[in-house]
Amino acid sequence: QRLKVLGFEKEGQGNITNDKAANPKHTSLTVTTIEQPDFIYNLATKIPLKKTAIAAGETLLLSFEAKTNFSSLETGEARCQWILNVSDNRKEKVFKTLSISSDWQTYYIPFPIDEKISPKQLSLALQFGFPPQEFLIKKIELNLFDKSVAVADLPKTKITYQGMEEEALWRKTANERIEKFRKGDFELVFTRDGVAQKDIAVKVEMKEHHFSWGAAINAKKVVNDPLHLSHFSKTFNLAVFENDLKIKSWNREEKREQTLKAIDLLVAKDIDIKGHVLIWPGFRHLPKHYKKNENKPKKICNMMKGHVSDILTATKGKIDRWDVVNEAYTNTDLQRITGSEDILFHGFKKLRNTQPNVLRYTNEYGIISKGGLDTKKQEWYFKYIKRIDEATKNAVDGIGIQCHIGSDLTSPERVVAIIDYYAQLKKKISISEFTMEIKDSEIRKKYTEDFMTAAFSHPAVSEFLFWGYQREKADIFTEDWKIGIMGEAYFSLVHDKWKTKYNSETDTDGKISSRGFYGTYVFSYDLDGETRTGTFDLLPGAANQFEIKMK
């Protein structure tokens, strides 16, 4: 049957339709959000329930099958929110939000009941007021289990991915590539007054990666809370501002001053900074006066050129790389108004002409996420990068690939294959925005480890950025600065497995030699009763032979 959409609904905003004609065996409902309403609950439907009294200690288990047809979210997956009402008190409603896979999957949501519920109090609703999307849903059931059944014993939504087994072939080949491309041999020769010194005990420890590991950061937190800068600087060597360098924030004077202060603090800590973003060509990401002037293409061009020039001048010498254009696949207002992509190309030309040493990146979502199956968008992005290069005489330095991972976990092998595809363009590749929607801690940690391993193993990848570091979707840290689930994966790799420590004694020629990950190293030894220290940089393509003159 057709379910009535509850709450305020604008014409054409969303609907739920019966799909029985298309699939008479298993009737499914098509749930469509055409236009995102002001609130999620503005698009909702009640699920008919059998009136039942429920005792404290019992458990309700919601189950349904669903699949995504279309989603405008960065994960490529539709979202829905379930509301279980178990009381007359609105504050005691239970909210559960899920992402829907692109393939049919059965979902289970347990609702443990703490207090007795009367038949009149119990109700269930499905809300779908998210950004434009469409998903199918069928076989909705709400089953009641008595006190003898533990929540842990109830069915769970099973999330797996190809290649998660420890003996998977991709893992072996990835580690071989890491050994080949991320490490190099080094040799230290210790001399004193020109004479080689043997049997000197030397400790060597990597202090900083040559590879760029980073996260999105907030200028206000950097400026006002020293803990953020302290933890960040010990954890990452690259920062990207999540919102502070976007045009809407930059146009607010107080935000601009705060951002410039944050930039200075990061530079003082020797943290590289990626600017995000010069041009985001959709009206919803631009100040209102762009929309007001949409019938004046020349004025639109001049306004954007003025913004690009202004922000580049104010940050000159402090930003190492820029996302020049963001998400041009779905944000096309500026291109449509001006009749071409020239307004995007200008950003690359302007940055190269005024700051040639600053790297220039594109940035796009939906390339690796959603199982990595959107070949149409992958091909568009490939050709788009080539168009920029043709129009700007090869102004693109790097390819940003956002990785907002939902429940469709792209296999590590497929991740490498997609990176291989873009590596043909001979650019640096950035994993520019990594997040995970899945809350299951075991899968969350394991997939983060596997994704990082796959990306780090590819020689074309030059940086890996989490989109945040103290948030639900990127929990490197918890709110009280403990290491989060994704943080466990990150620290176990970047600050343990992929950080070289080496202790040895010099041979008869005064040498110690080994192999380590590329980066900056500190060495120490004792001389005349004192500990002496020094540094060296182990870099790709360098001789990496160093004479240490002991004094």
C-alpha cells in the first residue's frame, strides 16, 4: 500500500511509492527525497504496528531489506533514520540512523527496553529528509524477544569486504610495494679527526615521515585550545582547514583573522598546510551575492577572480598546496552561467603564475567510495583532469580523491586498481578526505588499517588526510583525547609499524648501515661521557650516505 508521508511536505519534496508492479513477488517501497527539507523529520512515515505491551528487559528487533538507487551524499549511499517511541516523553525517543548499501542487504537494529511500555506508547517511524536520494525497502519487521534473549545473541547487520582475510594476496603484494617504494638504504660513517671510529654504539630513530599524513582542522580550536595544536602536531605533519578557507568563512572578517592566526601557529610547528578550497562552483557553497548576479556572467567571473587573488595574497608563503577546485562534477552553477569551465581553469593559472612552488590539486568525491563501482564518474574525473591540463598547459600537480566510506566497503584490491587508473596521468595522488560511517569497532579498525595499507603501498599516493581527527566519522582521538578506534589503526601503522628504529655498533670502517622508511631521523651516541645527537634525512632518490664527524 502507499504509505502517507507525515509532517510538512512541499510539493515535489519527497514521496514513498509502491513498487509492486515492478516486483510482484516481493513488494518493495521506493523512498525518494527530491529536495532536502529543513528538517529530517519533514519527510517521514509511520510504520503500522500491532498494539503490544512490552515489559522491561525485553528487546525489540527491527529488520528490513534495502538498497540504494541514488544518493547525492559523498558516500554514495542513501540514509534513513528510524524513530522508536517508547514513552509519552518526546525526549525518550530512540533515534537510529543508517546508510543503505547499493546492493540488497538485510539490516537489523536492536532496541533494548528499559521500562514497561503500554500498547498506546509504542510507535515506529521512518524518516528520510536527507539530501536528494532514492532507496528501495521491503520486508520491514519489528519482533519482540523476551528477557531470556540477550541483545548480543540477536542477528546483526553483517558488513564484510573482499580481501579482509589475513592471507589475502593483495596484502602480501601491498607490503612488498611498501618495502620497495617507501623505504631506502642508508649509511652513516663515524669519524674523529678523519679516522674511522669502530665499536661506537649508535641509536637511530625516525622522527618524522617524508610521506604526508594529515587531517582536517578547525581554526578556532587551534587558536583557542592549545591541546588541539599539541596533539595534532605530535600526530600529523599536514593540516587542511575543513571550512575556514572556504569563501563563505573567508568573507567574514573575524573568521579571516582567526584563520590567519591559526595558519601562523601551524607554520611555527613546522606543519604543512593544504588550502581548501579556492573555487567551489555551486551556489550553495558561495555567498548569496553570486546567486543574485547569476544573469551577469562577466560580473560573476570578476568576483571569483577577485576572491582567488585576495585569498592567495593574504596566505602567500604559508600554504604549501591548494585544492584549487572542489567537486565540479555536481557543482556546475559557475560553469553553466559563464558557458564554459574557464572560470575553473583560471584558478589553476592564477596560482601557478603567482606562486609556482605551491602545488595545485583537484578534489572530487564518489571515486573510490560506494564499492568503487561508479565507473561513469571515474571516467569523467579522468577526462576532466586532462581538460584542465590541456587548457592550462599542465597546471594540475595532484589529484584529490575523497574517500567517505559508507557500508559499501571498497575492496583494497579495487582501491589500488582505481589509484592505478589515475596514476596514468602522472600526478601526485591525495587521499584527501577519509572518513568511515560504520560504527562496528572491529570492522572500523580493520578496514582503516587495510585502506591505509593499500593507499600507502601505491607509489603515486603522496598524502593521506582524515577529514577530522576528533569526530564520529574520523575518530583518531575521542573527545577526552584518548585514542579512538580509527586512531588505533593509525597509530599502529604510522607511529609504529611504519616508523624505523635501529640500534647498532660501527664496524671497522666506522660504518653502520640499514634500511628504513623515508623521513627525518635522529641518531645518538656517547662520546667522552656525554650523549651526542644529530639528524639526517632519508629521502627517495638521494645517496643517503652521511659522514658523522665526532667532536
